[in-house]
Amino acid sequence: MSDTENLSDIPISTVDSPSVVLELIHQLKIKDVMTTVLITGKKTQTLRHIQALLRENKVAGIPIVENKMLVGLVSTEDIINALDKGYIDSPVEEKMTKNIISLQDDMPLSFAISYLNKYRFGRFPVLNKDHEVVGILTSTDVIRSLLVEMNREVLRLEKLQKSASTDILSAYSEMEFTTAHYDFELAGRASTEIKKALKLHNFDPKLIRRVAIASYELEINQVVHSQGGVMRCSIMPDKVIVTASDEGPGIEDVSQALKEGYSTANEYVRSLGFGAGMGLANTKRVSDEFTINSTVGKGTTVRSVVFVNSPKDES
């Protein structure tokens, strides 16, 4: 079998190709890739008849079959030689290629690629376990099938990635953190995680900055002034809601507590760099909606809402 094709169009290695390609060429069988609609010839036909079959079916070679068994192969190059040397009307049996290398249909595709690269033949007949001809494999079949399978693999990975991203975003849509009195080691954890979540949701950096300020100030307030509390964040398509509820002593004068610089923090807290009296004022400043409910002896709940496309983000 002397017919060849330009196999530089199949830059596939069974050793050092990308892992996804290697997985496919070892997973696919030759029967998954081969052409099963066969154009075959008989050894009693003439080479001219085979020439007509090649032209009509636009193929470069056909197997010669007798009782479903492969007995030879005739390629375009064989026909060209017959025309040049004047034996185009000779019986196929006299001039066909009889020393044929074939493939088995249940072999991995990696075998076919190795054969194509090693022998440089344009095509290989494919036999089943009973040695019957069941297909033809060409480099074009390999390339086409791999492109189809890689496209399916890309779609599958995209679906998995989308699903994973959805799972991550869903996990962050409702967040809850606890705080403890004077636990400055973990102070800021809630605001940090909320900020990460907003980035995963691809919110505008200006919105993220405002929510981060509000959540940090409310979190520090709980650590400094309460006996412990809960920070909750609800991330929605059009807004982000941060709610801070504590079990602290409550606020005697809410209007006074909202003034910048007003603080009831002791010297210990001030020595750590906290208690400047800007927490509630800063939270209210960056919020589009701000509410505070406090009962002396029972605790305080502050709710900060930041809207998407807020006028505050345009300034």
C-alpha cells in the first residue's frame, strides 16, 4: 500500500500531547472514529472500474473484499501507475496491494495515530474480531473525531465550571459570622469574607468598598461595645444588606452615638487603636439605607443597605 497523505496536518502525539487529548485518544476506540460506510471493490473487476469508483465517491483508496474478508487494496497512486504504464484495464487481482497493514476495530485510537505517524499511509482498513472488513480509517477521520470530542469536553468543563461558580455564589449569597467581646484577633474576619464574596459576584469596586467599610465598622463596634453578636450579609442582584445584631448593653442615646467622634470606648480599647467614635457615623455615611434599633440592657441591631448603581457610587 503506497498511497500517502500529508500527515503534518495531524500534530498529535500519543506521549506528550495535552492531558485532555491523551485522555481522549486512549478512551476512544477505532470503531468510534472510523468510516463505516464502505466503498469496496472486487478482485475480478478492472482497475478502470476502480478508477471510476474512486472518482465517483471522492475517495483516495478502497479495500478489495471477498466474502467480507480483506484481500487487497487499491489507491489513487495505484491507478496513476496503471494509467502511466498502460495496464488500466487489467484485473484488480493482478495489480492490487496485497501486503496490507490493518487495524482492529476495538483498538484504542492511540494505536491508529501511532500507525498513521509510523507508516505514513493515507488510510488503514479496519477489521473486526472475525477478520471481516468493517471500516476505513484516515487521518481526516482522526482529526474530525478529536475536534468533535474536544468540543464536547470543553462544553462539559464549561458546564462544570459554571455549576461550580454557581455553587460558590450561592454559598456566599447568605453569610453569617459571630463576634466576641474583645476578640480583636478575629476582628475584621467578617468584613474580609464579605469583601471576597462581593468580588466573586463581580460587583463594582465602589460598591465593594462601601460595603466593606460598613461591615468592618459594625463588626468592630460589636467587638468593642457588646458582649458578642452576629454579623449577617445578604447579597442580592440589586443590593447588599449587612445586619449587625448584638447582645450588648444597648445605646442610651442613639442620636448622640451617630455623631462623629462620640465614643464610650475605654482607655484599653483606645490604646489598641479603636474607639475613635466613627463606627456608626461611617456606616451611615456609606449606606443608601441605614437603620438602628437599640434597647438599653438588651442589645442593638444595625442594618446597612447598599444599592447597585447607587448615586453615591457616581461621585
